[in-house]
Amino acid sequence: MRLPVSNKITVYQKPTCGTCKSTLDLLKEHGAEFEAINYYEVPLTEDQLRGLLEKLGLTARDILRSGEPLAHSLGLAERQLSEDELIRIMVENPDLIQRPIVVRGDEAVLCRPAENVKKLFSG
């Protein structure tokens, strides 16, 4: 199964993340044209993260890496934060964002596990 070249994919990822590497490998195996964006070097804005969440159909809490030491030190599990507050904290601290997030057009998937990227494959 191959992806059409005209429907470019964007991968928001961290290069040292094993799941991110596996996702990129799967895309390459399927002949996908994609752009990989290291969101540590090119930080997401709050509006970009909101847009990704909308495409994912998830909330900020849904993609929070709650097991991160920073999440524990900030007490994020215990605190009642608004969506906007949580988005702001996540943009300021990208380690708190689950990865990779793969976008194709108006669709996005959180690729945990990496095989989730196959949801974006056509036909």
C-alpha cells in the first residue's frame, strides 16, 4: 500500500524518540512524502497545538505525558487546569507532549504505537 505523493504528511517529533524513529521508518517503507518537524527546535505555538488537538479529536490532557518527571514536579495530575492553561504549559515544556503526532490534511493521529500512522494510509 503506497501513499499518494501529492498528499504530504507532517510529523511532529523528537529525533531521539524511538517511537518517532519507528513512525518515520514506516512512512519511508510506504513511500510517503513527509516533512519531519522537531518541535524542540521549531516550537509549537499555542494555536498550532490547539489545531493539532482539533485534528486529533483529543484534549490537551489526552496527549499529556503524565509520567514525565516535570509533570510530577508541576503536579499536573492533581491540578484542575483549564484547556488553555494546560496548552500553555505544554507549549512551554515540549517534553509534556506525547509524540509523534502525524498530520495529513485535516486528519491527525498520535502514533503511539507507531503503527497508528497506518490510519492515514489511503486505499
